[in-house]
Amino acid sequence: LYPVLEKAGDRTLLISETALGTLADICEACGYDSVQCLINENSDYLVNGISLSLRQSARQPHAARVLGSMLRHSDASLLPLVEDVIQDILAALDQSYDNQASTFLGVLYSLMAALVQWFGSCCSEEQHRRQNAEQQGRASALVQQAVTSQELERFFLDYVKQKQIAEGNLSDSSDEEADEVPPLAKPEPSHADAEGEAALPSHAQLAKDVMVRCIHLLADRDLRVRLKVLDVLELCVTVLHPHGNHLLPMAHRVWPALVTRLISDDPLAVLRAFKVLCTLAQKCGDFLRQRFSKDVLPKLASSLLSQAPASARAGPVYSHTLAFKLQLAVLQGLGSLCEKLDMGE
């Protein structure tokens, strides 16, 4: 099973398709309902083989292909079984950024794509939970305002009482009335802080760990590596979206490296980086407004102005060039990007 899964992750389409057919034959011969059941029920054997291969640098690419095939053809129940192996992959990447970055980025992309597929439906539930927490926070603020009003009322009642005592006009009945001050309401504890300090789910923590590696790899000299990193980064943002308390600090950390890719890189990388920027703006909202208006918007505007004369004189062939595709992507995405960042102010 291990070598067949390795071939299922091969870059050659004929080899990978033949390996998938072989997996289907194995399922039929051994009585498994699907490839997913085959992988899940033999995951301990596969994980052990991957762990042993990761200890040898020459076998690391093979182990990465096996893990990528497992992630592509299984479901969320596989994640707890492979978490330790994924951490081993990240540790191996930390030790070999120069040599194996491209190989490990392939399996990290498969991991993030699987997490988006497995846990994408829970994003709306998390968003609903956050909205409820915000409503509870507003209710707590209203209670606090009510407490402040009662304190103010009590202050004036005490002032009137002290003034009457000083003038000698205070009667016993007025003493009793003055003492009857409504008790102060106790503010309800806000759940927003508790939510912010809650531990991340395992899949979100994995996305955060992968995102940290992406920050370091965005400056890689190889264009193909940078393109893969940008693809992985976009998926990481999508997985972390429901956890804003963790996504926003990570967006702050990734911003300088992303801006460099946007303003001084190969046009293909700029196009991919702009796509990541649109995803970040959609997930982070006006958190990036000031950064975008200061670091990115002037450069995009000047780039469009400088390319306008050439595109105005260009013929029909120009629509097939990378420069045209970059212009088109910026023009199509700039309006919605400014809207998401609330740039109307």
C-alpha cells in the first residue's frame, strides 16, 4: 500500500492515475468500501513508514508524496492520526529550507487544501459564535452604563442627605427614604476575553504553524517556491478566518514580506500575491486599511498609470500577455478590495 500511495502522488499524470486504479483494485480485492476506508484503517502502518522515511533525507520526498496522497483521498478523521507526522514534516522543513522546500510545500498545500475542504463548513458557525460574543459584550456595556447611572443617583441622594443634616432639617422618615437606595447591579462577565484566550482547534493550530513557515519562505530565490508559498498562504488565511484573534497578528507578521512580493517581484508572483491580498482583505477587513493605503495603493496606481499608454496602443495579441492579465486582475479586484477595507472614508 505504501509504494502505491507514493506513486499516486507522482507528478506524471499517467503514473498517478494508474496508481489510483491500483488502489481501487486493492479495495475490491480486500473488501474495503472505498479508498478512504483503506487509508484510514491502515493509517498506523502508513504513518510508521512515513516517520521512518523522514529520518533519511534521501527518502523525505517519497514520504511527502505518501502523506499528500493520504490527505487528498481521506477525510477529517485522518487528521488526529497524522498530526505528529505533520509536525515531523515541519521540523524537517526547518532543517532543509534550501534543499527540500519545494517538496515539502507540495504536501503542505495538500494539507491546507484538505483542511479547507474538511472544516470549511464550520466557518459560518464560528462566525455566528463571534457575533453572539459581540452581542454579549454590548449587553455587558449597557449593564455597565446602568451601574454608572445608579452610582450617580446615589451620589446626589447622599449629597442631599448630607446637606439636610448640615441644615438640621432631616427627619426620621426622610432618613429612611434616603437609606432606601436601590442596590447596584453586578455586571455580567464578558465572554469575549474568554473566547480570545481559548485554545485553537488542532486544524487551526496547524494552519498557524504552516503560516509561520510561509513567512520565511516568501523571500526564497526560486520563483516556483514563492508561487507555491503564496498558494499555501492563501489557504492558511482561509482556515484561520474564524479565529480573528490569531489571524490578525499573523497578518501583521506576513505583511512586510507580502508587500515586497507585490511591488518588486516577477509579474507572475505579483499576480499571485494580489490574489492573496484580496483574500486577506476579505478575512481581516479594515485591519489592513491603513497599511494598504500607505504601502500598496500608491504603487498599484502608479503601475497602472505607467502601463496605460502601452496598453492603449496594444493590439489583440496584448490580451494574451502576462502584463495584461496583471492589469486586468488589479482593475477587477481593486474596487471590491477598497470596499472590503472600508476605504470610502
